[in-house]
Amino acid sequence: MTDKERGYSLKNRLIKQLLGSFVIITILSLFGIYLDTRHEVEELFDASLAQTSRVLLGLLHPETIKQNNDSLHKSLDIHDIDFDIFDEEATPYGHKYEKKLAFQVWENKQNLLLKSSSIDIKPMAPLNPGFSYVTIEDYRWRTFCLYSEHSKVWLIVGERDDIRGELTHDIAFNHILPVIFILPFLAGVIWLTISKAIHPLQSLVNHVDKQNYHQLESVDKKNWPYEVNILTRAMNHLFQRLNQSYQREKRFTSDVAHELRNPLAALSVHNDNAIAENNDSGITDILVNMRRGIGRLSHLVAQLLALSRADREVQADEFSKVDLLSICQQLQQQFEFQAEIKEQKLSFQLPDEPIEISAIEVLLSSMIANLIDNALRYSPPGSSVQVICEHNAELTKVIVEDSGQGIGDELKARVMDRFYRIPGSRATGSGLGLSIVKRIAEIHHVDLQLLDSPDGGLKVQLIFSFSH
Amino acid sequence: MRILLVEDDELLGNGLKRALSRESYLVDWLLDGKQALQALQTDEFSLVILDLTLPGMDGLDIIKNLRKAKNEIPILVLTARDSLTDKVSGLDLGADDYLVKPFELSELVARIRALSRRHYNHIDPHIELGRISINPNNNEVFLEGIPIHLSRREYALLMEFVNHKQQILSRAKLETVLYGWDEDVESNAIEVHIHNLRKKLYPELIKTRRGIGYSLEVLS
């Protein structure tokens, strides 16, 4: 099966589409959560920034700052503290995040009264009241600027934006993490569910695969989903119709052949009567020709029946232990009469012991009978036909040898075709004999060989294998 | 020899009756299975040719009934059925021979002869009766080697005596054997045939048993 013939896998497609849409929906909703969280966090931080600056501004007096300038600067200076030696962010000497917070107090917009050590001496933001975003040394800061009429000072309070981002990221990440863990589990659950759901389809495929064209078995009602049941029901209906039409087709040939037998027998008897009771030699010639025609027709009907019997699917339980020797002996009796008519010598060379083989008796007998019939039919009057049955530990062989015209090598394959008759052959055959033999040989795994006999006739060899 | 032919195909039955009559057999022909069984139970026949597919009663059932009643009449089954099961069950039930339609008339006649020979224990088909010899294969009769021409009825009558050598046969029985049910029998027909037989062969051949019938006297 090429990939194109195989088609796409329903299971893979369902898993891909379900998981894909789940991931997309999750990403979209996480993005929404992220934006929302960020907005809320910003509002909270902004409010806290504004409140802190208000309290700070209320406490600030330029005079006090100037008086305590040294100690204030010293207290605010954190340059000497090495926070990196601590694992925790909160240390006995302060917090690692202090560098991300800053303030400046300006007097008359020019004189920097006080600042935190994390910031430069330039104004960290334009001295206009309100919030703004500024970039200082590659970092984005959020600042709030407030002016005090009373003390005539400007206060700028700032926070590095990544503090806020950190919280937002933490919240968003905490949302994403369970989803990432859930994903493979979810994929597994989906896979199992789909596998279970399409399992009946696989059983159906197995059932249909097993079916024998000649005897379609309907699917048993199982505890299957509705969607599969309707398919099953439709298939069962189809199977039933196919079975019926096969039975009809199979019966037709054999029915026709049977129905032809009575009128044929009557025709034959009346013809024989006419020949026996007629004294006009001219008419007798005509009647004898008629008899030949009837004989051919009878043979054809018999062969059609034999073919319809052989031409079907054979069940293993039809095989049984069959004695090849007694079949040959029966045939010897059966063909005695036919051989006598053409004054042919029909001889049998049979072993003394019975030969047990596994076969369908009626077919096996019909196969050998057809070979003997062919040999007698296609050999001239007075000729001899020999049937040899050989049996040893390794193989069993049946040979039917005649002294007729033989068959050329180029025709040996064709003579087994249905209704094929060798051009110019004058005997009254049906053209079915060897195709019947071939079919029965196939059923019994018999090796069928068409050879030349030493005196120019045909030698047919059947070799029975015991592996069967 | 009186044969019952049971065959529901009119065309075939007709032809067979004609053919067998030509072979000097007396043939009674029935088309129905039930009637056939009745006839076989009440009348005496030397052989029955039986089709299997019959109206009234299946051929196989007829065989079963006959054999159950210890009726040993030779049965030749003539049928369009040729499956092995049919063949085997027919023979198993007690049929003596089996011929599948269509058949050669000569083969049918040969089988009838073989069957009656077997039934009446003639191993050699040639019958030797003192000065007379008979070849049933072609209905020829010889008196000390000279062929004697007998009519169909005369031959049938002679064979009836040959097949029942030790018995006395009544005139009524000989009439049914020779004429069946079909023909009206002249009251002295049997006497005429016996007279002819004695004249053509030799007078002492058939002995008259007054008031009982006739019997065969074989002089060596």
C-alpha cells in the first residue's frame, strides 16, 4: 500500500487537531491572563508608589536634610554592601532589590538635595507632576513626580519596571506550568479514547479480511457504537445479497445441466428406437448422425456438471481419507464398456495395497475419470490406453497414457483453457475435460504434468504431494 | 420377463417402454411413486427400473419400503441425480444398480441382463438346457446348435420357464407375465404360445399339469 492508498490516519488527525486546538486556546487564554495580571499589578504598584511619595514628601524639610546631610548620605549609601555573597534576596544588610528602587529630592529644579545611592545625580525624570516611563542605563523605570508648595521641593520616586514584570511573569508562569504538565497526560487520554473508539473499525476490518467470497459471513452484533453499527448493518445486507446471488449463480449451471438430462435421455432413447426399427439405410445414416450429436450434448452436460461441482471454494472438512486404489478399480469397471465400443485396449497397472490419500472422493474420481475418458476419446479405434498407479514412501503417481495423436508443446498450456479444443480435432469432446482436471488438481495440490508418451500419444501425470 | 418401469417423464417413459418391448421384455409403466409401490407389493415383476424424482413418493422411499418388506426384486435406479450422496444412499438402501441419465440404451439393456442373471444365479450368460441353449444377450435360441426363430412372446414365455425351473406356473401368472395390464388377453393365448414352443423346440419341453399349470421338463 502506498501512502496515498493508505490515506490519512483518523487517529493521528484527531490527536493532532485536538491537541493543537487545546494548545492554541491555552496560549491565547494565558496571553489574556498575562495582560490582565500585568495591568492589575501596574495599578497596584503605581498606587503604592504614589502613596509612598506622598508620605515621604510630607516628612521632607530642606533644612533638616541639609543639617543631616552627611548621616543621610551615609545611611542611604549601599555601594559597600556586597549582596551577591548571599543566596537569599533578603539579607541582614538590606535587600538585593534596593538597587531597583530610587528617589531624588530636588530644590528649585536645580539643586539635588538628596538621592538614593542607586541613582545618578541627573534628574531621573522630567520634573512634572505625575507618572512617566523613563529609561536609565538601559533599564525601564516607572517614576512618580510630586511637588510640595509648602517646602518648595520636587520629589521623584522610581521603580525599575522589571520588578513589576517579575511578579507578572511569576503569576503567568504559575498558570502555564500546570498546563505544560497536563499536556502529555491529555495527549495520552485522547489517544486512548480515540483508540478505543475506533477499535470496532479494526475488528470490522479483520472480519472482512477473513471473508471467503463464496460464503460471506455476516458480522455479529456486538456492543459497538451507533456509527459502526450502521456500517455493519449495511455490510451485512450487502453480504446477504452477495451470498444469494452467488448461490443462484452456482446453482444455475448445475440446475440447467440437471434439467437437460431428462429430455436428453428421452431424445437418446427415441433415437435408438428409430435406429433399431428403421429399415431404410439412408435414414439410418441420418439417425446415427443424430445419435452422435446427442452423445456430444450428453457429454457436454455431464462435463458442465462436473465443472460446476469442482468450480467452487472447497472447505477443509470435505477432505477425507480416500483409497486411490479402489477409485481406480471402480473406474476400470466404469470404462470397460466405453473402451469396448471403439475396440480399444484399456489396461490398468495397479498396486496390491490400498493407497490412502486425503482427498475429496467425488472430485478425485472425476479427475482420473476425465483423463481416462480423454485418452479413449482422442485415441483412434483399436489403440491402447494405459492407467498406471504408482505408490512408494516418497510419492504417489497416477499416469494415464494413450497412443493417440498427442499434443504439441505449444498447445499443452492452452488445452487446459475452458472450451478450448485443438483445431481440427474430430473427436466429440466438450473442451472442458482438462480444465476440470486442472481445477481438481489445484484443489488437491496435485502436480499435473502433460508429457509425451514414447509412442507419440499423450501422457498425463498426476503427482500427489503429502505435505497437504 | 416382466419389468416395471417407473418414470414420470412421459417422453422418456414412452421411448423406454418401446425399446424394452423390442428387447422382448414385457414392460408395465407407471408415472407415480405411490402407485408404483402398490403395484410392486401386489403384482409380480422380474425387475424394476426406478426413477428417483417421482410424484407421489420419492424413489429412495420406494426402495426402503420394498427392502423392509423383504421384497428382493432387482432394482435398477435410473436418475438425473448423480451426486455421490444420492448414489451411495440409493445403493445402501438396497438398489442393485445405478444408471445416470442420459444413458446408452445398449448399456441399460446390458445392465438389465446382468441384473437378472445375478438374481436368477446364472453365472454364465449362456443358458444350457439339455438340447436347448439360449444366449440372452441377443435373445437367440438354439436347438442342438441350430438357431430357432421365436416370436417375442414365445421367447419371453421360454425365459419365464427358465427362470423358474423347479416351479409350476399357472396360466394366470403366465398371462400377467406376458401381457401385463395393458393388453386384452385372448382366452387361449397361453395355450397357443405353448403349442408353438413345443412345435418349434420339442414337445416334451413343457409339461402340462392339469388344473394347475405348466412346468419345464429338461431332458438331458
